[in-house]
Amino acid sequence: MRPNPKQLVDFFSRSLSSFHSSPDVFRILCTLPHHSGSKEPASRPSTAKPRQRLVVLDSSFNPPTRAHAEMAKSALKWASSSSSEGGAARLMLLLSVNNADKAPKPASFPTRLGMMEGFGHELLRSFDGEGEGRPEIDLAVTKMPYFHDKARVIAESGFYGPLGSSAGPEQIFLAGFDTVIRIFNPKYYSTEEGGMRAALGPFFERARLRVTMRTDDEWGGEDEQVGYVKGLGEGGLDEVGGDAAWAGRVDLVEGREGSGKGSK
């Protein structure tokens, strides 16, 4: 039996308070489905299988949407079917709480985590009857703002296997096309810290981007978006301090109108 909404919010409030008062920058709060039979989520999530591919849906979840569900389900099916290791991929729903000193609106972080828990259960049910193994879903929080930092602390947590970029599972970050534009914008990378290459080099060693194309006028049509990624591999990244090889770690997928999601 699932916890009721008040129990969930209380649980996540306590979990966030503990997280904020700790030096941790990343923590998994619980794993779905819950196996403990408790009235609240298990406080010690089940450990991932070594080399299991990890799909990361990083969003504000304010609230979770149908587009989120479509992105996650499509990515999980792809990650499982294309993995050389076999077995179902694992999903992480990741919430950044680095601005916790400012009251988040309209929903508080504990409320968002409660919605994420419900969203995760709905996603699990969508796999029933399809002849595919249901994934496990981790609900996690981080204080890190950028994808490359998030990928690093996930790997360094040791939860998904031995430490190290080559030992842990491949991370598949889901993003909207607008997010990719920001990821490859050199203004977000300090030259004193080695610039874009120093930040994104390790990221693309352990992760790839699965990008939902935006179909609204602001970002152009499919041809323009495909052309942008192609241009990254044909010198565009080299011109801004990156590596053209990274373009091979960017997978474009079609999305419904208005789909895609923003995140740093």
C-alpha cells in the first residue's frame, strides 16, 4: 500500500531537511516500487545492478507532465533494447534544490517530490502488460546546478557501481532542444577552470544526451535542429572550445508540439 499524500510530504520534508544540513551534494531518497511494506518510502533505497544503464530525467517537476512521461518511457525502452549488457534500464527522477533558500513556487520541494513519487508509480503501471521488465525508479535530489556536475556526483556516489567514469553505468540525460543550446554555450564555462572542454569532456565520457526536438517556432523545425547538431560535429564545437566528437553522444528524437523540458 502506498503512503498517503500527507505521509509522503512529511517524509520528503524530513529527508530534505537532513540533506540540506549535510555536506552531501547528491542523495537518493527512495526507490520505486517500494518493497518495505511501510507506510512511507524506504529510507534505504535498493542498490543498482552493476553496469545497468541509467536514464536521468532532470527537471523542476513543477508539476510532472505527460511530456515527461513520454520522454522517460521512450528512453527506458531504447536504453534497455540497445544495451550490450542486457536487462532493463534504471530511471532516476532528479530534482535540483540548490536554490532552497528561496521559496519555490508554486509547489514546495517536498510537494514536488510527492508528485514525483506518484508520477513514478504511474510510469511503472504503464509498463504492465507490455511484456517488458518494469524499471526501478530512483527519486534523487542534488545541490549541483549543471548537467556535468550532476553526472559527476552521481558517478561519485558509488550507488551505481564502482567509482570511476568507465566502471559505472552509462548515464543517459534527457533534455529538450533548448537545453542543448545552453549546454554548448561557452558563457557557462569559466576559462580559469579550463572552459567547456574541461567541464564537458568528463561528462561525455560517462554520459550521453537524448534530446527531444522542440516543434515550436522559437527553435525552428526538425531540419534546423538536426542541422544544428550536425554542425556541432563539423567544427561548431571546436570553434567554441569543445570537441567535435561530443556530437556523436547527442541523440535527437522526435517530440510532440510543446514537448521538451528546460533544465540547466
